[in-house]
Amino acid sequence: MVVTVYREPVQIVRASLQSVLDQTWPAFEILIVNDSGDRRAEISALAELHETIRVIDHSKNSGGSAARNTGIDAACGELIAFIDADDVWYPAKLETQLDVEGDRSGCFFASNCMLVWNGTKKLCNRTPPDPDNSLSSFLLRGGGALQTSTLIVPATLAKRIRFREGLKRHQDWDFVLRLQQAGVPLRYQHEALSEYVMYDIPGRVSMQKNGYLATVQWFKLIKGHVPAADQQHYFFRNCMSRSALRTPLPLAVAVAQVIWLSPINGLKEAVAAVRRALRPQPRLPDCEPTAP
């Protein structure tokens, strides 16, 4: 079990840990990776909650992917489940995902989750991933999400694939897409088994008006591995907001880069996106989490 901590208040981290300790399928080990670069005393004190908890401190903030990789490297169990310190598992989360027939070592697990934001709850995925289609289509074109705190991955696979360090956004999507590209099948539970809680924590990319730049950064890394049309559809459906239009020059550069992936389709998506952006469309933030 890998729990990543950044700047979350200690009471929020404690609630997340308690949801892990309350599981009907007990955790073999709980590794807290403190990526804040400080707060060592208060985070280390959380180890007193249970004998299975161990705290690993980063000397400086290295990002969510690096923190998860630190946990992956230190893990001793056969399976690794991930949870960010501001999220919460429902009590039967692990049992529901793992109480399945057959070999669990050759696949990875994910589930639906509830997005909690400003006192409201929203089911992240209206429909499950289609096994006949790619995960990129589900995530980028279908409006789906495979959120970090729902993932369980065999340790051997996690140590081989690893999270891509340096990404400010789409860390979990990048990870699961590379798992699929490596031929690892997904076992998906459509029931919501956790809550992805959107606290307004300083540094959260999804709360920044230019968070779309992190999306373009990721697109450069997955070019040639994920269909350009899927990338363009996601960008122009999710990143062309009114707040993004307030930074016209960086946005124009980003739009040009995304259009260039597939010019004809990109132009069509861009025109439609501008029209949508000029209409008021209040919505909840994306279910996909972001890095500090």
C-alpha cells in the first residue's frame, strides 16, 4: 500500500489512513511517502496509528510520480495499491477488487470513484471501459477516468512500468496506458469504491488557469503511442475554458501544437471548442488527478 503525502493537512491524511486501516481486506504493509520536503515530525507520528505503517521522507518535493515510485521500490508485497493522502477508500474497496477467481499477477485493477468537490459528489464514470476499445479512447474521448487511488498493480509490473516522473498532470493515465501498451489487461469494477476529494491545495495544477500547458507537455511524450484524434478531442473538450482564454498567447501556442498533431481534425475540434468556450458551461473539474 503506497500513500503519497504532499501539503495535505494532517487531519486529512489521518482520515485517508483510517480508511485504509478500516478495510475488510487488511493491508500487508502501509508505506507513507512524505513528499512535502518537510513536516517530518507530524507525518512520522502517523506511524503510531498501526504497526504496519512505515514513513519514508523525501528531502525535497519531487512530485507525485516520484513519491509513488519511492513506495514501489520499498514495497515488499505481491500487489501494490495506491492512495493519495486526500482521498478516501470505502471499507470493502480492496476486498471487492481482489476477491476474484484466477491469477491476479498478470493484470491490473481499477474501479469507479466518486468525485467530491465543494460539498457535491459526482460519479466519475457513467459507463465502464469497453474491452473492445483502447483505454485512450475511454479516457481521452469518452470522458472516463482511472484515478490513482483506485489502482492495484502487481509489484513486478509496477516496478517495471513505474510512474513517469516529471509529469505535472495525467500521471495515472500515463501509467495505465503504458500498462495496456505492455499487454497487461485491466480488471475494472464499475462500482464506486473510493472518493477522490478535490481540496483547494496550493500547487494543484487543475486549479490553475494555465493547467492546459501540463496536458500539452504530456501529449509530447505520448506522441505516436496514442491516437492524435484522441488527444485533440480531450484538449479541445476539456482545456479550452474561459479561464484559459485569459492567457491568449500561451493558449495560442498550445492550440497550434495540438492542431499540428493532425491538422484537419485539429482545426475542426478547435473551432467547435471556441464556440463552446464562449458559452457559460459550469461543470465539475476533471476526475483525472494532478500533481503538486
